[in-house]
Amino acid sequence: SCIKVALDFVSPENLHECIRLTNEFRYLPKCHRAKEDKLE
């Protein structure tokens, strides 16, 4: 699977939290609502 993260919008103070959330997102089931392809 592929996860896109826009690092230019992540502050240095929040980098570790962003990495943690990205790793959590990666393990969600494919049918999970958060896995939908969407623009925000």
C-alpha cells in the first residue's frame, strides 16, 4: 500500500506524532473509512 504525507506541512515539533499516525494508518483494514482516497 502507499501512503502520501506532505512533509512540508509538518512542523519539526510534530514530526514524531506524524510518523506515529502514519504508521497507525498503514495498519488499518482496507475497508476502514479513513482509508478512502480523499482531498482535504
